[in-house]
Amino acid sequence: MLIKKPADIKSSEITPESVYKNRRDFITDGSKLMLGAALAGSMPSIASAQSGASLMARAPASMRRSAPAAWWSGKFADIKSAPRSGPYYTGESLTPYADVTRYNNFYEFGMDKDDPSSNSGEFKADPWSVEITGEVAKPGRYDLEDILKPHALEERIYRLRCVEAWSMVIPWIGFPLADLLKRFEPTSKAKYVEFETIMQPETMPGIRSRTAIVRWPYREGLRMDEAMNPLAFMAVGLYGDYMPPQNGAPMRIVLPWKYGFKSIKSIVKINFRETQPHTTWNDLQAQEYGFFANVNPNVHHPRWRQDTERRLPQTLFSRTRIDTRLFNGYGEQVASLYEGMDLNRYY
Amino acid sequence: MRKLIKPLVFCLALLPFVFLLLRIFRNDLGPDPVQELSLETGEWTLRFLLIALSLTPLRQITGQIDFVRVRRMIGLFALFYASLHFTVWLTFLLEFQWLTIFEEIIERPYITIGFCAYLILLVLGITSPKAMVLRLGKNWKRLHRLVYLAAILGVVHLLWILRIDIGEAVLYGSIVFVLLSYRFLRFLWRRRKVFPIDL
């Protein structure tokens, strides 16, 4: 005989994940606070020596994301914090988490700056795999878990300069791009590397639009020596938390010396090649968007002056306008890549 | 009842401005408020311009005279929002650096076009009082046909800013196209009625 047993707990009585997580955060934050207070003055470094606790920045508890898959939480349990000096760090004030995640250009999700955050709720970052093709010894399709496995995560605080003349300061979580690319053993023929963004039309309204004048998927590319530069970063999170879809979940590149559009999001394909790849913006309007797209205050874009930038967030009556620096201030690290090149021609 | 139409339309037309003011004071314009203000005021200019252009056809189709009684006011609101748009650009984006402003108007085609459209609206606004209508006589109508050009320039200005997806420009552009075609067809139709043999 089959007796239907009612569920032990009514679904209405189950505490939502976000609520109990908040509570835990509250408890741990509180105990850390007490511990910190007890140790203040004498040994201030102990509290921050705990793994992860020493990160420069944490997403606000109420906005924290859940892991795309179970294995992610282990990955994020131990993150090396940014050193307090050098190119992987800046003392400039961080752009708040809410602004970093609500002011985005990700045209697959829509044209307006708040479209990516409001339209990306259905986006699926799991399961995820990346296809490696071209001039490499180890081509193939790799699961994201296998791609990330050998890489320890670290925090880096970079300036991000958009070609639209605004900029942010963002604490990314990730690992050096070079470490990843080397694993596939590029051959001597690999002079360039090409990246492709996912096409998920069912979750990306921008791709479904009939008035789009672009051919998806979004493509970007780098010269091999640019991709191997230690500044080039593969990011899987920000503010100590998993990457939100609007910022390029689950994995995107960050190239702080180039205009933002070079830092391609939600990567599903990496292709190593002998010739310079086609890139989306360069194909669309070559006189406006060069292949290199290095931040350069002396080369004006036909639409936007590039000598200054609006540092976000702003309010109408306190507007931070700062001078844009060549290579976004990372000249010491990357200027040698372009030695002897006419930057007016190769913009 | 009829007396209420003008004040009512006036209040409605002022609403977008009131909402913008509220957003300014509540600090609700997002991390890049200058950009947001610039986009909002630009878009409302275009909307009011299109509303102004559709009032005459609406009167002709419905026979309701009230539509044209608010035409001048709607046109002036287009000028009002255009002035806000221009002021935001001048003060917040270029911070009154006159040399830069001059350079921008000349060197960036989309700004040149937008500026021309604004100059047209300004001239139309200045010549909109009844006294000017009487003074200009027949030329007033000719001068005010420039509003069609302003609308076309406005759409081109928008098209030039858009990238990746030109949806918005297609929408506004097709409305302008329909409104202008209506006038052209009507013109042909009426000419045929007056000179049926010549045509």
C-alpha cells in the first residue's frame, strides 16, 4: 500500500539561502570584530591572516552571489590578496560593487548600461566548457573545472578605462592569462590569440534583436606577447565573489592598459593563430576602433575625446574628471611591447 | 473644459523635467549622471519634436481642432528639452572650455549635426510669438518648414551615437518617415484635385 507522506518541512518554512548566509556572515563578521577589537593595537595582523579575510574588498553581503556549481566555493575559499604596492594594486578608491555590477557594456544583453544587470538573470554559467583550437600542441574542449584546477586565485586591483571616456577601479579575482595559455603549449606558429564570447540567444536579448548591425559572436584578439604580459589577467570573480553574468561570468579577460572593449567576457573559445584575427569593433568601424586599442590620451576617437576621463561613480555636483594616462598608467609594464610602433597609426 | 486643455498639456509636458529633477535630488541617476542626463534630455527633445509633427495630421484626420491649438507649446517644449540637452553637454561634459567646445562642434560630425538641429529649433522658437507670425507673413510658413529638417537631423544625430544596435534610430526614423510621407502624399492629392487635368 502506498501512503503519501507529507514533506517533513513545508517549503514556506525553509529559510532562503540568502537569509541564512547573511546570518552566518553577520555572526562571523561579528566574531571577527570582537576578536579584532581584543587584539587591536597589539597584534592587528592576526585577524587578517585568516584565509580570504585579507582581501582588499568584499561584495556586500546582501548582493553576494551563489556559486554557479558546487566546486566553485572550494576554489574561492582561498584567495591570495593583492600586494599593497606594484602594478597589481592601486590606492585609488574602488568603484562600489553596486556600480561595477550595474553599469556595464555587454551588448548581448542589451544596449543600455543597466540592461546587462537587469537582463542577465537567466544566463547559464554552468555547465561551461572552452574550446582550444589552432596552433597548439594540446587542442580540445576542456571543462571549466579542469581549466581552473591548477590555478590559484589572486586578487588584483586594476583601473578600467572605457573608450567612452569613463573609468572605474575594480578588485578582480583570477589568475595570470599567460599561465593558462602556456598549458596548451602554443607552437612557434602561434603569433596571435583569438577569443570568442558565448552565444546564448535564449538568455541574451541583445543577440535576438533584429536591428543589430553586428555579427555575433563577439570576438577579440591579442598579439601573443601582449597576451603573455604579466598584467594580462583571466578573471573569474570580483570583490572576492563569483563573477556576475553582466561582468562576464564565468571567465573573462582583463587588460588594464587597453580600452575596456578588448577585455572580452564569457569566453568559450580560444584560438591560437599565425595571422592577426578579426575583432568585432575593428570590423564594425575600423577608423574608430583599432586592433590594439591601447589607452592613449593623444589619439582621439572620432566620437569621444580621450585626454580626460570621468572616474565613476560621480554625482552631478561632484564630478571627478582626471587626466587619462598613456597605457592607462601601466606604461612601465607594457610600453616595451610597442617600442618602435607608431601609436598614431596602430591605435 | 476646452480652457483646461492647454494647462493640462503644459503640465504633462513638464513631467519628464520634474522626474529628472527628482532623480537629481534623490541622487538616482546612476554612477554616470552626466551621461544619463544627456541621454534623457536628448531623447525627450526628439519625442516632443515628433509629437509636434504629428499634431497637424491628427487634426486633419480627426477634424479635432484642439490638436493644433497646443502645437506651438509642444514645439517650444522640444526647444526646452533641446536647451537642457545642450546645457548638460556645455556645462557638465565640456565644463565650459570654450576652445574645446568650438573644436568639438567642428570636428565631430554628430555634434555638428545636433548643433545645427538646435540652431533651427532656436530660430523657430524665437519666431513663434504671434507678433512674429504676423510680421513674417508668408515667409513664416516657409521658415517653419525647417522643423522637418530638424527632425531628420535629430534622428541622424541619434543614429550616429548608436552602435551595435540601431533599434532606437529605426523607431524614431520610421515615425519621421511616416509623418513626412503623409504630408507629401496629401500635397500630391490636393494638387490633383485643384488641377485634375494637368496631372
